[in-house]
Amino acid sequence: MSVDNISRMGTAKVALFVDETGHQVVEKFPVSDVEYSFYQHAAKSLTQVDIVTPKLLFADPSLRKLRLEYIPHQVGQDAVAGDDVLSILSRLHCYPPDPSWVYHNHTWSELALEKSLTLLALPERSAQQLRHFQQASDALFSGQCLISGDSNAGNWGKRDDGDLVLFDWERFSIGSPAIDLAPLIKGMGSIQKFIEFSERYNCISCHSKPNDLAKEIAIAKAWIVTEVVVLLNERQKSDFHFYLNWYRENLPAWLDNTVKIL
């Protein structure tokens, strides 16, 4: 039977079940076309290069329902900034995209930006600075790397054998590695942190130009603000006001310090 709905920002209901064999499993529905297709096709290919995702146990195409392996152990924010996670993401970013796979369309539209600014009610100087980030955001979406699109700590887990597993693939897409790297940095981060992180990733990955990547991580951090505020508001999530207040308190100083990277 279901013991909990563990969905956070997504629209699908995610429930933890004990199946007929006595094992805990995760059931998720209705999932997006992107995530349904991911587990049908992309997951099999990525597993071959040690990008570990939950095992697909059952899929119902009519209900858009997935039954997946339950990953029992959480991974903390500090752990996702480690080299093990960077190595997994690097393998994903270096894997050639398959044009037959289904991808989420990541964008940062002016409409979404202005909606987030209305909700945030930032000082005008800060609002203008966030607009500058949005105007530079093509770099995030013109990249040609496979990305998970949602690599925050809450979407990582560990199996009993210690394997790191990345789940929640509804934002699976093609873009800049910065989209996956930005959530690994605690809070809003700093220019120095972005540079250090880019250089460390560069030592592991097939990609180069760490200075460009540091700039893109900063842009991704700013873009995530719009994504979080707009999605939480649209989906009437309970932690909307928590994030809204946190951003109102922390964004102005961050924008002042970070806009110079553009």
C-alpha cells in the first residue's frame, strides 16, 4: 500500500509502495512524455556507461505510470559537490545525444522572467540585473550536451551497495553542462566558487573552457530563481513562500556581486 507522496516540485504523484513481493518500490504517474521515454529508451544506453538510474520494474503507457526501484539512502548537499557526482555527470555530458529521444525544452523567456520579478518584488536595481542574466541565457540552451536538467541533491540517492543513482528525469534535455552543475553548489554561490568548480569539473570532463563554464553556471543560478519561483507558484506548492522570502533576502547582494561576470 502507499505510505507517502514524495513528490516535490513535479506534477506527477510519486508514492512509495510495498509490492507483492514485500519490496519497497516507487510508483510515479502521470509522468511526462520526456520521463516516460527516458526510462523506455535512454536509461538503457546510459547504464552501459555507468550512469546509474533506477531500474524500471513496470510501465503502463495508457496511464503514463512508471514503477521504479526504490533508492533507500539520501545524498546530502555536500556529497553531490564531490568528484563522484561530477564524474557521473561528465559521462552524461559526453554521451552523444540521440535525436530519437524525447527532450524537455528548457527556456528562459521574458514572460517567465517578468512573472518571477512580479512575485519576487525585488528592488529595481536587482530586477534590472536579473534581466541582464536572462539576456545572456542563450549560452545555456544552445549547448549540445545531454543534461539531466534537475541534478539537485534531492534527486540523488544511494543503493545499499553504495552505487550513486540519479532519478527524476522529467527535465532530461540538451544544453550546457552548467545547468547540471549549478544545483551542486550550495546556495547561490559566488564567482570564485563558480571558477573553482568549473576548473575541477574540467579536470574530469571532456569539455574545456572553464572560464566560459563559470559564467554559464552563474547564469544558470540566476535562471533557476525564475524556474523555482514560477513553478512553485503555478503548482501551488507549500514551500513557495519559503523560497520567495529566501530569495528576497539573498538575491540583491548576490546580483550586485555576480553581475560583473557577464
